[in-house]
Amino acid sequence: MTPKNALHANEMANFVTKCLCVGLVSFSLYTALFGVLPDIIQRGVHLSTVLLLVYVKFFGDAAAEGGGFLTYFHRIKFILFGLLAAFGAGYQFIYYDEVVARYGEITTFEIPVAIIAIVLLLDATRRTIGWSMVGLAVFFLFYASFGRHFPDLLSHRGYDLERILEQVYLGADGIYGTPLGVSATFVIIIVVFGALLEKTGASGVLMDIAVAATRTSRGGPAKSAVIGSSLMGMISGTAVANVLTTGPISIPLMRRGSWGQQPFSWPISWKCHIWRSPKRQSSRQLFSMSQSLHRFTLRRCEQV
């Protein structure tokens, strides 16, 4: 591949990525404003677009590496993987009526589709966050199939391939379960909102207020991170958006303030978020978590 062709392929990958991102954000905002679609459709569109984004990114990285047969092979591989992953993840919303009419019973044609979708989902997970989550998922798939060979306390009769695929691929408790539903309806909106605040400079204003309030006090960088995260938390309501918006400002600020090279600001930011989950944490747990993080923060402030 010549440098010109590599640049063209990389630009094409960037353009496709932008189009997919715009489409995903537009779809998510539309459903947030006018009501979500049925679970399988909402989650299937979300997952298929994300998987396609993953492989488009790796297609662009392969195109930027240079020429040779191996580069062409990787480009074709990622294009094929992306199309198959998008089809496999979106199969249920493409054929929604037929799948619903069968009450989740898998057909002979859907067995290889389900296998390809699961394998490519695990591959995309491995390429983005590593082997830990993949290893956990593979272990439980293995456990579902070979449970009879486990010790008595953990053993069960085991399930055949069709039953596992029905549960994991077509069922509402597998790939298209609650975690994906939360990601497709709530998390993506919050992350988009946090990115909007970051790009418009709103998060910088909050950090400026925090820095101005703690400028002359001891341990100012740590205190400004706490105040800035608290102000941002009152708007976003989520730790993910908070870290994405205040983190790029608070972490370098704390490092310049002699907090060393380790990212000590993450527990301080977390301290500002643990109070926003009263349904999932008891008051005693929240108090204990807050006190331990408070003592950690004070020790680090005394060292500055």
C-alpha cells in the first residue's frame, strides 16, 4: 500500500467513524426525547453500531501501519468482522417480528448467526478492554455447557448448545439484558452530555470556580478536585461523565501540586459520587466509604 492509499483509507475510516457516531448519538437522543423503542430494537441498534465502530477503528489503525500483503489482509479482515458483527448484533431488530412470534425459540439458520455474533462480541471486547472480561464470559459459557463435571456444590445437569444460544443470544437475560439496556438508554446520554460540557468549556468554568475557592489553602489541588467534581456531579449525576469532564483538568493540576505521578485524584473524585446511589448503598456503607476516602484525602493533603 502506498502512503497515499494508506492516507485515503485512514481518512475514509475517520469519515465512517464520524458518521456512525453522529447516527448513534442522534438515535439515542431521539429515543430519549420521544420514548425508547422495544428493548430488542433499542439495544440491538446500539450494540451493532458500537461493534461496527470498534472494527472501523481497527481498520483505520491497520491502514495507517503501511503497505504490504499483511496490511491488506488486516483491512479485509476488519471490514468482514465489522459487517458480520453488525449483522449478528442487529439480526433481532432486523427480523424483530419473526423472532418475537417464535417466543425466542432459535432456528437452524440462527445457530451459526448466534455463534458468530458471540465470538465477534468477545473479540471486540478483547481488543478494547483486554482478556479479563472475555475470560469471565468464556468461563461461564463453559460452565453452562459442562456443569455436570464440576464439584457437587457447583454442578448442574448442563445445557446443550441450542439452549445456551437461546439464553445468551435470543433471551432477554443474555447479551441483550439489563446492562446493555442501561448503556443504550442512560449511559450514552450521560456520556454525550459530559462530552458536550467538556467541548463547550462548561467543565472548565466549574474547575475555575473550584481553583479560585481553594487557591490559598493548603492542599489546594486536592480540594479543588473535590469541589469541581461535586459541582459537576450536581449537573451530570454520574461518575462516568464527571471523570471525563473534570479529570483532564484536575489530574494534571494535582500532579503539578506535588502529588506524584500516581493518579491519586480518582478516589477523591469517586468520593463525590458515592452519595448519588442511595438505592444501591445503605447509609452505613456510604458513611464508611466516605470516611475512609476522607482520611485518605487528608493524609495526602498533609503531605503537600
